[in-house]
Amino acid sequence: MMGAAADLITMPGMAMLAGCICGIISALGYLKLNDWCKRKLNLHDTCGVHFLHGIPGTLGSITAVICVACAEWNFENDMQLGQYFSEYPDRSMNT
């Protein structure tokens, strides 16, 4: 789901930060929370699919929402906005 925000993050450092955060949360969740889910919630995830796809997908969705909300700030001029959002001249970023 990080791909939904990939074309809206215009600074390479922010793209790397978003990927690192998702990777760290995914890895730590698998290493630490997988055993807790087995013991306390009786949820058995044999392949770690929840922490490989579920949690990063949720974080990617949240990142995409933040990127769309900041899209007007990220792009420098109306030409860039028009390339990404075909109906930009007729609609504002808020509607």
C-alpha cells in the first residue's frame, strides 16, 4: 500500500523515512508481537502475513491520506498538480 503514496512524496528523504518506518514496525511486530498474539489472543499466523502485509498496508493507507492532504504543499506549481490530478483546474484540493 506504500505505492499509493509513492508518487505524492516528492522528497527522497521522506520516501526513505516512510519506508524505514514501515519496515521497522513490520519486523519488530513479527519478532515481538507474533508470540504475544499466539499466547494471549490465540491467533496463529504461520507465515507472518499479518505483520508483512496487514500492518504495513494500514500504515501505507495512513501515509497516503497524509500525502494527499499535503499535496498542494509538496508540488511547486500548477503544472505539476495538473500532471498528477487531471481535474485540478476545475476542482480545488479540498473538494
